[in-house]
Amino acid sequence: MAAKPEKIELDIRTAEIDDLAPVYHLGNRLFTSHEYSNLYRTWNEYEITSQFNQEPDNFLVADYDGQLAGFLIGSVIEKPRSAWSYGHLVWLGVEPDFARKRVASRLFERFKELMAEQGVRMLLVDTQADNDEALSFFKRQGFTNPVEHVYLTYTFPRKRQRRIGKRK
Ligand SMILES: CC(C)(COP(=O)(O)OP(=O)(O)OC[C@H]1O[C@@H](n2cnc3c(N)ncnc32)[C@H](O)[C@@H]1OP(=O)(O)O)[C@@H](O)C(=O)NCCC(=O)NCCS
């Protein structure tokens, strides 16, 4: 029988200004080294500060005795002509030393409560197709119906790049 995960005392709370630098550095290690950042959003200072400014209540951290164990950044999306609003789980990251200790599960539980309080009817999340740990985590949380999405890239020929650059 598999061993039960060790239970640790976590404070799941909304992020404060002093959390932003640790969140940024943890995300840098998680998202850039594994290339798990999604293609249309980039992990950088602007991403974090704008999320913090726009939706501070949906920016959560897992605090382990003053140490950052993980974070979750979410956003509510209203769609035109739709009575539903959607909760987008934008970024989720756990410090590797805390892996498999239910840090992400606890963050997600709080996120679900927040989304329900804000009238959200459906949660959405996306990740790279080869991010097996995240896919396993999301399925375990009850996400279903994965839809394949293909990203294509176009690289400008070098000549054109130079011309665009000169205009500046
Ligand atoms: C995915 C991630 C958030 C999981 O965090 P975590 O705190 O370790 O997850 P939990 O302990 O709450 O895991 C709950 C369940 O999810 C699944 N799971 C989590 N990590 C897993 C892994 N590495 N491999 C397989 N299943 C995993 C398991 O079913 C696990 O339950 P179990 O431990 O009883 O088997 C973490 O590995 C991470 O930060 N990954 C890098 C960043 C990332 O990919 N973020 C998601 C996209 S934004």
C-alpha cells in the first residue's frame, strides 16, 4: 500500500506585497527551466504585478512557517453574451521540496471556494501536453474533457527582422 503523504501545517492566504519576489523566483525555477510557461503568457515581473493589482483576492500563497511552499494565480473571465463566468487557473507552482505534500491540493481547494463565492460556473486550466505531473494533478482534482490545442510558430526571415528593428 502506498505511504500516506506527510501532513504539513500550511497557511493558505491571499498574497501580500512581500510575497511577490519569492513567488517570482519560484516561478522562474518552475516555469522557465521546464518550459512549462504557456505560449501566450510569459512568466515575468509584469505578469505577477499585474495579476496582483487586478485580482489580489485570486492570488494565493501557501505559507509554511514564513516560507513560500507554493502559489496559485487565478482570474475570473466574463464572456460577452454568456450568463456564465469562468475561473481561469492561470499559474500554479509548488516548491519542489514540498512536492506531493498536498500543497497544490490545498491551494486549489481555496481557489474553488473563492470562485464559487464569485459566482463562477466552470473552471478552466491549460498546460503543456507533456506536463505529466500537472495533468495528473488536474485530473485528480476532477478536471475532465481535455481538448488538444496545437500551437504553430512563424519565424520572420532574418532580412525582415532587421528592417523592423531599424524602424525603431
Ligand atoms: C503539478 C504541481 C502543482 C503539483 O503540486 P503538489 O503540491 O506536489 O501536488 P499534490 O501533493 O497536491 O498532489 C495531489 C495529487 O496530484 C497528483 N500528482 C501531483 N504531482 C504528481 C506527479 N509529480 N506525478 C504524478 N501525479 C502527481 C497525484 O495524484 C497526487 O496525489 P498522490 O500524491 O496521493 O498520488 C507541482 O508538481 C508543480 O508545481 N509543477 C511545476 C509547475 C506546473 O507544472 N504547474 C502547473 C501548470 S501552471
